[in-house]
Amino acid sequence: MDLGVRWKLHGDGRTPAPGAVVRPDERLSWPRTAGLGAQHVVAMFGASFVAPVLMGLDPNLAIMMSGVATMVFLLATRGRVPSYLGCSLSFVGVAAVIRADGGSSATVTGAVFVVGGALFLVGLAVRKFGARIIHAAMPPVVTGAVVMLIGFNLAPVTASTYWPQDQWTALFVMLFTGLAVVCLRGFWSRIAIFLGLIFGYVLSWAQDRIFGQIHSADASGKVTDHWRLDLSGVGRADWIGLPDFHGPSFEWSAILVALPVVIALIAENAGHVKAVGEMTGDNLDDKLGTAISADGVGSMLSTAVGGPPNTTYSENIGVMAATRVYSTAAYWAAACFALLFGLCPKFGAVVAAIPGGVLGGITVILYGMIGLLGAQIWLNAKVDLRNPLNLVPAAAGIIIGVGNVSMEFTDTFSLSGIALGTVVVITGYHALRAFAPAHLKTQKPLLDEGTSSYDPGGPGEDQRAKS
């Protein structure tokens, strides 16, 4: 049985040809593959540490279980869907609500465990009835909008959390990373994000030696005098240690608060699979249900031992977009690194010490790349935004997602940001389509057909098929 763990060597394994991509079933040399895996780990580390901290869970356990979940995902999809499963930020608000009602860490993980189970069942339904049921609900205009709002929803993290900590370092890191992506050649251009992080790390250390402490917001948002690169946590951390395991507990009130997030997870997975398909040139429709189920299993495994839920990570899509290396071997390397890092609190402290200003410069590029993949989906599917049936729900959902608009339905249940934006795009599109005049919906906008849902005055579907 092919588990997708055999890779062909791409070219000489060193430098891909200009314009070439390293496909999921290919790899570079193992040292270069390991380097790319490390880059994926670094890309996901920031959010994967932030999410469990905000949820009140153990970051080292989060990193370890993200590696386990990634391995499960790669095996389930037979290596066809390059993806890293990192800690989901979609549940941060849910965890806050559950804790505000007196829930413990076990209550949080129990509620999220049930969401993982629901996601697994949705994936099984997609496998049985086909990707068409997802595609019918999320045609290109919807999928592109969801991918876009997922990426751009991360913008406030950069603008309000990372960038203010050291705006000049962020600016220089952004410029260095951009130059590295565009100007470096071969393998070096493909690890430009990683090089940008190293550059920022060294730059922050040098500024501390030359200029002393900086007066700015720290990681908590409090304006103080502090070192840009604070390595005190590294000295206190042990070299080897187990994370904090605990079992889940189940309360209906907490479960009902958490369940609506499954909508966002389905959208994230569908958008991720579509984005990866667009990047690799593969039709991954047959893997959509498997990917959704695998994400559900990964979240169930993580929350069963006290970790946070996982989801396909948009940060790593940005890395693939920058490097054009889609090898699943790099993700296996990343998963192995994550397992080891989870057992090494000291290394986790080193990575966690990356200054916020450095992350600000990197995420400006990465998060923007993620959002613009949604625009690429629209372009490739020839989505016509002159059609109000396409324009109105996409516009509303993106603004809600980017602005993190919130709707409170009860004292204990609300939707905001990605989840609310996704609901608005999906329900808004189909509700408007039900009432729209016939000339706005003459073509059936299924994702796997890649057709525009509206082309006024343009050639018909049969005529385009002949051209």
C-alpha cells in the first residue's frame, strides 16, 4: 500500500531549474529537505505557541502533538496534500468563553475533542458522497473569499502584536526577506523566510549590544524598557522534559459553545486543499474528505492528551508559496523536528525568544501571501466580480473576517472573524442565488469545473470548451 513516503529526487537534488517546482512526491537532498522542514517548523512556531498560551494549555505539548497530527494527515492523504497541522487559533475565543464560565483546561479540551469528532464525520460524508457536496456549497467565489479572509484575518496579529514591539527591526526584516525571496537563487531563495528569521535574530542581538534596551510594547502589549532579544527563558529551561499531559472532560454547555467552530475548520480545510491544488497543479478533489477527516483525527489525538486542536496551517502555505517546494518529505522532517522540540523545553525557549519585531517583518509577507492565494483562486476560476451575486457576499464576508467583526447571539455564544465571515460568505451567496434573476446564475459555479459563474456578453460554456 502506497503511504506516500517514497520520493523521487528532484533533478540533482540541489538546485531546481528556474521556474520549476518540487512536487509533493519529489524531494531535494536530505540535508536541504531537513532545512526546509526546519523552515516550516519556524513558520508555524509563533502561532503554535501563541494559541495554546491563549487557551491556557502547554505550548510544548502543542508542538509535539502538531507533529503527531501532521504525520497522521500525511499518511491519511498518501502524501498528496502537503500540509502542516498546527494549533488552531479558531478556538481561542471558545476557550475564553468556557473558562469565563468556570471551565478547566480539561473542559476546554473535552469540548474541542467533540468538534474534532464532528469534523471527522463530515470528512467521512465527503468521502462517501464526493467532493461535490463541498464544492456545491463553496464554489470558487466562496472558496477564494474564505482563503482570502483567513489570510487577511491574521493582519491584526502583525499590526497590533508583532510590529509595535520593534517597528524598525520589523521593517528591515521585511526588506531583507523580500530581497531574499526575489534576488537569491536556487536553494537559498527557497529558504528565504528562514534566512529572514536568522537575520532578524542577529540584528536584534546586535541592536541590544549597541543601543541597549528598547522602549516599546512587549509581548503582552505593555510599554516598557526591555531587551529586544530576551534569552532569560532559555537559561531556565531544561534540555529534556515531558510536556503537561491531562485527559479531557465533557460538559454539554462547553460542547455547544465550541461546535460552531467546525464551520470554520471545514472552510479552512477546503480552502487549504484548493489552495494547495492551485499551487501544485493537481486535482485534489478526491482527497478533500480524507483531509477533513485526518484533521479531525489529529485534533482528537491532541485534545485526548491535553493539547490544543489542530488545523491545516496557512502559515505553511505561505512558506510553500515563497519557496515553490511542495515536497511532503519536508513536512515529514518538520513533524519529526516538532516531536523532538516538544521534548526539549530549551530549544522551544530559543524559538519562542524570536523577537516580536522579527515576526512582524516576516508575517507581513507570509500573511499577505496567504490572502492573495484567494485572489489567485478567483483568477484561475475566472470569477467575475462585476456580478453582484459574486461581489456582495464575498465583499461582506471578507470585511467581517479581516475586521474581526463579532456577533453575540447569547451570553455564552458568539461568532466572529473567520467563523462569522465564512458563514456570511456561504449563506449569503446561496441565499442571494436563490432569489437572483436567471441571467446572474446561468452557469453552475462548481469548484471542480473551474468555470465563471457569470460572464455577461462572453462566450458560452460550450464555446469556451472548444477553445
